[in-house]
Amino acid sequence: MKSADTTAPRGAGRTGGALLGLVAWLAGILFFLPIAWMALTSFHAEADAATNPPSLAASLTLDGYREFFGAGGGASPWPALANSAVASIVSTLCVLVLALPAAYALSIRPVKKWTDVLFFFLSTKMLPVVAGLLPIYLFAKNTGMLDNIWMLVILYTSMNLPIAVWMMQSFLAEVPVAVIEAARVDGARLPVILTRIVAPISAPGIAATALICFIFSWNELLFARVLTGVVAETAPVFLTGFITSQGLFLAKVCAASLVVSLPVLAAGFAAQDKLVQGLSLGAVK
């Protein structure tokens, strides 16, 4: 009787694990299919990409990528890609520099009513972006910062700072206070504590925060569309230029979308272990 009672739960557990694994694989395939379809369409000719239903056996070509990179006499995407890289990387670095001491004050050395402070930070993300578009546009116009990449750096920093402080507060809460107290007894000051003790211990959480801020900045379109023109045009804005009311553009848009997505995919793949470790660190108390 005892052996029967012990084997039944094990079998049920294995069945449940197999079902969960199957569901996870199905969910992964479901999320991957649009990307795979976009990649396949980018290698088709415009006539084949526009057929309904699309043909899987259509011949493959690189015309979409050639047109994206300006082989047909169009604009080069490299300035837009460089602008996106500058705006995303610089704003992410600024966010980390500002969010680390703020999260330290809210977790390791908590201020009064620190939960209210965190709620205020999070509440700033509840404002619709469109509601602040006109004031920001007027400010950029009056200060001469229209079509200026540094305006986007300031905007992306301010937009990502609240969520970065919220995330890093939970990560820094896992840092042992005894280690910090020992460093303080040895005479270490706050900058040394932040850079040599808190930052290395919280490296997975910082990496996860940086990756999310980078993705948000790279994908932002509304402000970049309104506040930039030619000089500070970003990659998402450049991508929308391929959508026209006349002619076929599906294959070229898919090629452009795949190229624009590559930096984010590469960053996520390179930091996937830090991302999982960081998010798990902040979720488990």
C-alpha cells in the first residue's frame, strides 16, 4: 500500500511537468512564428510577399535588404541606426547613474515613507504619452532642440528612470547590509560603497534594468517621430518611411524590421543569463 501511495504522486508530477513543458513549447512557438514569418517574407520579392495567401515556395531574394541599405538610390539607414544607438546607450547609462543611488536610498538606507516615493515614481508611468507631447514639443521648439539627438537622450532618461528605480530597489534590497556596514566601518564612503560593493553584488539586477531601458529607448517611436526630422532621425522613424499608400512595400518593411530588431535581439541574447538571474533576484524574497 505504501509503495502504491508513493508512486502515484510521482507519476502525476511527471505528467504535470510534461504538460507544462508542452504548453511552454507551444507558447514559445506561438511567439516565434511571427518573427519567423517576417524573416521569411523579407527574403521574398514584393510580388510574392503581397500574394494572399503568401507562398512559402516562392523564390528567395535579397532585394528587400538591398533597398533598405540604399542600393536602389534611397536614403542610407546608417545615420538613423547610429542615432538610435546613441540615444539608447547614452540614456541607459544616465538612467543607471541616477537610479543606483536613488534605489540605494530607498532600499538599503530607506528614507521616510519610501513606499510613497516608489508609488510616485510608478505613477509617472501612468500618464499617457500623448498628454505630454505638446508641452514637450513646445519646449523643444523654444529651446532650439528640435531635431536634436540630445533631446531624445533627455526624454528617454526621464521616461525610463522611474521604472529603473522601481526595479533596482527590489534588487538592492537583497544586498547584505552587514557587508555595507563593514565597509562603512573601514572608512569607505558612499561612492566607493556604490561602485565597489553594491554594484558588483547587484550586477545581474543592474544588467536586467539596463537591458529593459535599452529596449524601451530603442523601440520608442512617438517622440522620435514628432521631435526629429533628418539630423536626429532614429531607426523606428526611418522604418516607417517605407510604408506608402502606393506600391508594394511588404518585403522591404519586413527586411527593415528585421535589421532594426537585430540590436535588441543581440543584446537580449548576450545578457539573457543576467536578465533571468536579475529578474529572479528581484522576484524572490
